[in-house]
Amino acid sequence: MGKKILVVEDSPMTRSLIISSLEAIGDFTVIEAANGFQALRKLPEVSPDLVITDINMPDINGLEVVRFVKQSENFKHIPVIIVTTEGRDVDKERGLKLGADKYLVKPFEPAQLQEFVRELLG
């Protein structure tokens, strides 16, 4: 069975693009969350090997998801990729400081996301 990736993205179109990018490079089980609240609910249920999250979402944003994952004893080992429209250096620094492993600005090249996934999942 492939690795499990939790994709947290409120835009169905972007979520679909991320998922098709992942399916092109491996046998991954993708768990979808349409917002941060769903992501935090699904984390303990699925114990993913990787989390890919947007920042700007209703209710709980992606930075809060990153903070939760990285401060949790059970999940802090899980790598996180932020995929967002927030491209300023200050946004990237904030995301990485909270513990994100990679930061990708939309619109992104699927090859770049695929490279990050390969790097983080081995």
C-alpha cells in the first residue's frame, strides 16, 4: 500500500490539480480535506505520511494546521508542504518558521510539487 497524503485545500479545482500531480508519480492514498477543521479531524484517523496544505481557508487556516502538526507529539514527524498564493518572503518565512518543510507558490508547476513529495517521502 502506498503512502498516505492529506491534501488540505478549499478550492476543489486546486485540490484536483494537486491530487493528479501526486497520482502521476506514485501509488499514494490521498485523503482530502476542504478546510483546516476537516484536516485536524482527519489527522488522527488517517495518520498521513505527508500533509499538503493551503494557507488561506475558511475557519482554520493552513498556518494553524502547520502549527498543530508540528507541535503535536503524535504528528510532529510528518512533513508538511504549504501550497499557497501567499508569495511574499514574509509569508514564506512565517510558514517555514512554524515548521513547514517546503513552500510552493500558486500557480505552481506540478513537477516542482512532485520533486518536493519525492524528496520528503524518499
